[in-house]
Amino acid sequence: MKVIRLHAPGDLRTHDEPRPELQPGEALVRVGAVGICGSDLHWFGEAGIGDARLQKPLVLGHEFAGVVAAGPQLGRRVAVDPAIPCGTCEYCRQGNPNLCEHIRFAGHGSEDGALREFIAWPEACLFPLPDSLSDADGVMLEPLGVAIHAVDLAHIQVGMSVGVFGCGPIGLLILQLARLAGAAKVYVTEPLAHRMEAALRLGAEAWQAGQRVDVAFEVAGQNQAVETAVAAVKPGGLIMLAGIPADDSTSLSASTARRKGLTLKLVRRMKFTYPRAIQLVRNGQVEVR
């Protein structure tokens, strides 16, 4: 089978490799579509992300869907959760597998991802795709899951005002979910014109200096977006940090945040969100294209 491996920054090479052998509890998935996440771009450009560095030639890709080619669900189209929790640690036993200390994640560290023809993956991480959803729709369920988890953590109430600072794919998904949760106004910032156009089409308004929000989502991975969120949120408000900074550090105006009495939360992946994500897309409540 064909496999694409990252050998060094900017160095992707195609290899011919045997199909993976199945371990107990795994299925073989023929990959149909793979998304390119911002974290993949960090791996490609910097050979790492955060404190994780390239240890060996790595297969990237954690947003993917395909068809089961071997295993009990043979022939079934599936979206794939890229995270494999250990199931036995304290956090898994508490029902928080997204916080697992021993989690394996496709296309990260030493765990090969989906930029290949076939991948062996635990059956428990496969979610059936209805015929109404394409493979490309299935790819978007992983970032939609991240957005759902972020909005869940924010506890948005009907009538609140929300700021989304950074309108890449996850920012646009958070925008839509905030409106579904009852936000009266969603304000956005985004330097790229096509992304701003998409945000406005989805019902957002461009944020202007001086406008205040109850909850601010930083989804750009840039300190400028963090500072904008600090400036925009009301005293006593909440800032959700979902962006991934290139240098693995985030800074903000501590005096402003302290004076306002702000709460900051960091988003770490999704939690039990694939069935909800499939339902939202299937019912046309969230646009993923």
C-alpha cells in the first residue's frame, strides 16, 4: 500500500509498505478521505507540535473516514476517532478519556496516522456514517467534536453574547454551535477575507473595539487573538483557549484579566461527541463545508 511519511520539516516521502496486521479488537479501514489540520501543518513545518517532536518518520493525518475492509463491520462506511485512551487510568475510569495520561493519537508522536491506503484501528473508535454523509463530511466530525466540547465547557446560555477570535474551520464550527446554544450575538475577528465572509454568511458580526461579550473563544493560536479576547470579554466573563500556538506559549495582559476577574479554560479535544456530531450534520443544523 502507499504511505506518506514525514521525515523532517517539509520532507514528505511516499513509501510502499505492507498492509498493517490486525490486533485483537481492531478493524482494517480503507481510508477514503483525510483532512489537513492546523496541527498537521505544525508537524510539517516544524517537525513537532508543543512538546512533542518527530521521533521517527511519521504518517500524519487524524481527521479521516473510510470503509471497513476487514473485521466485524466489513463494508461499513465509518468516521474514525483518532484518540485511543488506555481505558484503565484514573481519568478513563472517571469517564474522562480525553484526559487520559496514556492516550494514543493518530499522526502524533510515534503513532502513525491516516495518510495511507489502509489503517488498523480499534473497532470501538469507529462510528458508522449514514448514507447522507460523504467521506468529506466524516472527516469534519473530528473538528466538530472539538468545537462541541469547547462550547459544552463554555456553558453558553440563551441571550448571551459570544466572541470567536479566529475563524478557521473550528472557529466557524464554534460560531454555529454558539448560535444553536442560544447566543444572541456572535462577534468575530479573522484576517483572511474568505474566512470572514464565511463567518458573516453564518450569521456573525465583525467585532469592533469596545464591544463586550460574555464568553470569548480564542481559536487562532495567536497572542493577538488572546489579547483581543481579554479586551472583549465582560468583567467576570469566560475565555476559552482553543488555538494552538506555534511556539507552545500563550501570553496575555495579566493586569486586565485580573482586574476583570476573568476565568480561563483550555480545550483539550472532544469527549463522547461523535454521535452528537453526526446528528448535527445529518439534520442540517451545522454546516461543515
